[in-house]
Amino acid sequence: MKIPFSLFLAFKYLKPKRSMISIITVLTMMGIMLGVAVLIVVLSVMTGFDDVHKEHMIKLDSHIQIAARGQVAFAPEPVMELLDGIPEVQAAAPAVEGFVMMTRYDQAITAVLRGIDPELEKGISDLESLLVAGTLPTDDETVVVGERLARNLGVWTGDQLTVYSPQCFLGEDELRLPAELTVSGIFSVGMYDIDSQFMISSLPTARDVFNMEAGVQTLRIITDDPYQAEATSEKIRVRLVDASVREGGRPWFKRLYTRTWMEIHQNLLSTLKVEKDMMFILLCGISLVATMSVTNTLITLCVQKTHEIGLLKALGFSSGKVVGIFFLLGSIQGGVGCIFGVVMGMWVSGNLDAVLNFLRRFNPGLMSAQFYQFTEMPSRTTLSDVLSVCLIVMVFSTLAGVLPAIRAAKMEPVDALRYE
């Protein structure tokens, strides 16, 4: 099979006359390989961190929440009956939630108190598996506290907390006394925002703290696919509207609205996305620097092959084919560098913990598991990330031949062969 003459010359120019391989070419391809590998490893780690954060977001929370405008209480039973007709909904549990202030050792700390139904909550979250110590809350003025919140308060199981709700300060005719709650357990999700801000009690206890006679403030829902929560949320919204306007229906349904876990944690998800995008853009500079060495190599090659290029043009070799030689040279070096870079990046990503353990011999505090709350470094390599990296590097490598290609194309045969 015949190959194009431009491709034949490109392969020929990659191999010097006096040795089997060109050291300059090998170093250039190694630079591209390292740039690709670093990009893949960093993107894999960023994707892994995103996955872990998303998993933690829904571990103690839900995929969809239903609440009433104005945060007024509503009866959960009719809404749960309506949800029974939606196949995507797997479970639902009511909750009472609000901000409270706690005092202990003359310090005041704010947190979010969530009241739950322990039986229905089993379908939403496996709270018992998150317990570090103690037991789940019961109906008798007990509460489970996040591990970091407990650390900030200086409490453990069996200790008492003085809990103030906003209702303690809003009454005009009477003064409500704060609630005295006993810490029955400590839980840890592994996410700082939750472990440092949340405490969980039973529904009756939370109603007593917030001075509620009945009803709930939110209905938390688990679906069969958390990443399709938007579509399920829209279906629930339509059902609520239909039920509110239907004859014999419940008009107060129109005051209810839905929020997905992506809407609830929108700020954090946006921050994670911006971090990953900015990291990708900044690290592309590494690949750009590596591909600049391709330009240097090709410029040197263009000078060395001046006489050959002049002879080719004198024999009728067109400027377009000369340009093609240098574009092919850049593409070949970029392609080889990408192949080995992908292999290296995939290997490092798959053995990240072993690599970190080796590096910790020189720096014991490197990516400490206690600080980052991960027993293993999260990493997930996606096909889209690999293809994006390879595409960008191949574009950079191909364009690296622009300057030497222009110089070679403008070369006149008479000037190139003047001293022959």
C-alpha cells in the first residue's frame, strides 16, 4: 500500500541519519506525554471529588423536597397519597426543619434542627449507618448531632443542650422557654457543611422546639435516579397543580413547590464545576508549553532541511505539500505523546493511593486522609475527559507546525540551492 509522499517524508525527517532515534524528538514527545498525563490525573481526581460530594449531598438529604410557600406547615398524608401514583418515587418522609441556637459553656452556636419520623426515614437515608456513637433519636427530647458540631459544642452522648428557636424571641404576650435536649448520638456524613451544621430529632421534639401543633414543613422524596430528579420534580409539580384545581381536590396544593437536590446545593455544585473548568484551562497551559517544543523542533528541522526542501520545490513539489509535511510532523509527535500520556495518566489515576503512599514517604502530611475525610483518594476517569485532553493536545501539536510550515512554503528554490 502506497502512502502519501508528504507522510513518507514526515516519517523520514523524524529519524536522523546518524542514529536510530532523535533525542530531541523523544524529549518533545515525552513533554507532551507528561502534559497529557497530568491533565488526565487532575481531571480524574476532580471528577472523583465531584462524585463524592454529590454522594454526600444526598446521603443525609433527599433527591426532591416539597415545601409550602412561606414555610407554613402542611399535612403530609394527602401529598404522600398523591406521590403513590408516580412510579419514579421510591419513598417519602416528612420533616420539620429550621434554624436554632444552642448554648453551652457560655458559647452560642447556630445550627439546623431537623425533626424526622424514624420509621419513614429508613426509606430516605440510612441514618443508623452514619452513627459514630449512641443511638437514633426517640420521642423523648433527644437529638443526634453532627460530629463537627458536637466537637464545636464540646458535647458527647448523654450531655444536654439548651436549644433556642426563633419562636422564643418572637412572642409578644408570653416568653417561651428554650428546650433542653439530650444528645443521644453523634453522626458523621463526611461532609463538613453537614457535620458542622445539622442535628436531628424526632418529629414531636422538633414540633415542640418550633412551637408547632401539627403538620410538617417539608416532605423529602427519594427517586429511582437522582440525576433524573428534574424530570420527576416536574411531574410532581404537574400532579400538585392538577389536584389543586380539580373539583373536590385540595386547593392548598397550589401553595406547595418542589426543589431538587441540585437546586438546593446549587452554589456548591456551581463552585465545583467552576473549579474543574478553571483547573482544566490552567493545566492546558502545560500542554501548550509542551507543544511549543514541537515548534522549536520543527523550526530547527526546517533550517537543517533547507537544501532538501529547495530541491523538492525545484522538482515541482507544491507549497501545499511542503506545508503538509510539517503539519504531519506535529501531528505524529502529538499523537504518539497522547497515546503514551493516556496510558500513563490512566495508570496513575487507577493507582493513585499507591502513588500517594509512596510520595508520603517524603512528605507524611501530603493529602492527609484525616483532613480531607476520605479513606481513599477519589478518582474517576471519564471518556469525555480523555477525548477532550487528546483533542486539545492534537490541535496544539498540529498548529505547532504553522510557523515552520510557513517558512518552508515561502522558501524559493534558488535561495535554498544558492550555495550548492
